[in-house]
Amino acid sequence: MKEKFNVDAPKPVIYGLLRKMEYFGFITSKWDVEGGGPARRVYKITEEGLEYLNSSLKSLRDAKKVIDLILAEDEKGGWLMDAIEAVDLQKKFGNVTAVNSVSFKVKEGEIFGFLGPNGAGKTTTIRMLTGLLKPDRGYAMIMGYNVIDEPIKAKMLVGVVPEEANPYPDLSSWDNLVLVGRLYGLSGRDIKDRASKMLKLLGLYDIMDRKAKNLSKGQRQKLLVAMALINNPKVLFLDEPTGGLDVLSARMIRELILELREMV
Ligand SMILES: Nc1ncnc2c1ncn2[C@@H]1O[C@H](COP(=O)(O)OP(=O)(O)O)[C@@H](O)[C@H]1O
Ligand SMILES: [Mg+2]
């Protein structure tokens, strides 16, 4: 028997691809008091609530136009959130223009890389995206938060493996992870859970007590990745993560990046 759809208690059903519902439209003629006639309205679901995408659509043809726009947006993955948005970023050091008007968007779940020779401005761009450096012009958004205006909110969603970085050499892998976890203000329980999980994922679990200075370069790089992941970030920045690694370790890091995408 076919169940009747109950508006007050909708049940999720999968028809083909499961998608996040972001838009919906309905005919308001029965409730509409202000508009005085039948009107078809389309709303967008946002964090704040419902946003009027299109007010009164007087005809079916109008409604169809809006639906077509929405479907086109859907095709482009427009219903996914922009994890990173860089808008016209610029940075000069004295008379050296390190970054000149860089704009791009990265969707949730997207692995995005930018290439360029030494000195092209990659590291400077990452430092602006992660709030370490204030752009001279332009701005950066992380999951909808402006990195300069809401630095804490943005930074709590970010993990970074910087180009030049080292774990504390005299601390073990475990203690390095605990230290970073404390800096993020995580609870002891969360730190332990997360640190164990990351060490297992990266194949460092059995050597968690080894001091960082006694790790190989590849192991040290993996530890840096684990440290960057301790707060379960939504966005992970890796600045030349395979630089100086042997072919196998480099491949391992690339495979790990693919695996991590499936985990968020
Ligand atoms: N703190 C700084 N002071 C002065 N110049 C800098 C500074 N950081 C970077 N630069 C210059 O900006 C340019 C871009 O550097 P960088 O972003 O590190 O490039 P990449 O990471 O692509 O190799 C280079 O010419 C570099 O010398
Ligand atoms: Mg660099």
C-alpha cells in the first residue's frame, strides 16, 4: 500500500542520488494574504532560515524560469558550500608583488591544488587564506566566514601543514598531538580519541612514543598531517606536502589526501 505523504512528519526516501535539499517552492494562493491572488514562491534554505529567492511569481512561466535557474546551479554543484573563497587577494612585500589579484573558489569535498614555480606566491596565498597574513587587497572566506573579520570561527575549521614546519623534536608523536589538541582547546578525552585515530590512519600508532627528532622525513611529514587534523578540520591546507619525500612516501601522502576526503 502506498503511504500518504505527511507534511508534518516527512520521512527521508532515497530516489536515485541523495541530495541536500536547498530550494523549494510552493503555491501560496491558499495562505497568501498580502499578495491578494495566487502566487508561486521559491525559497532557499539557509542557516538563518528561509530566504525569499523570488517573491511573487505571478505565472507558471515565471516559476519555471526560476526552477530552470536553480537546476542550472544544481548542475554546477551550486548547492554545495564554498569551502574556500579567495577574492582578489593581493600582497606586496616592499616593491615585490608576491600575490597579484588571485581569485578562486573551492567546493566542499573538492581537492584543489595550485601550481607555480618557486616564488610564484603559493605560500603567501595560503598564509592569507589561513589568517596568518593580512592581504593588502581582497579577502578570503572559509566555510562562509571571513578570515579577517571572524578569525576564530574560520581558524577552528582549518588545519594547516605549513611549508616550513617541524614537530617539537624532543616530544614524542603522541605528545606533539596532545600539545596541538590543547592549543585548540579540545577536551582530554577528545584529544585521546582523535590522536589515536590519526596515528592509526597514518601508520604511526606503533611508534607513537618515538621522539619526533628520531622519525624519518616521511614519518615526520605524516605526523605534521596528523597534527593538522587533530581538530577535525573542514578544510585542510597542505603547502608542498610531498616536497623532499621519496616516491613511495609522496604517493602515500597523495593517497591519504584522497582517503581523508571520504572521511568528512
Ligand atoms: N615575508 C616576506 N618578506 C619579503 N618577501 C617575501 C616574504 N614572503 C614571501 N616573499 C616574496 O614573495 C614572493 C612569493 O613567495 P612565496 O609565496 O613563498 O612563493 P612560493 O610559495 O610560490 O614559492 C617571493 O618573491 C618571495 O621572495
Ligand atoms: Mg612556498
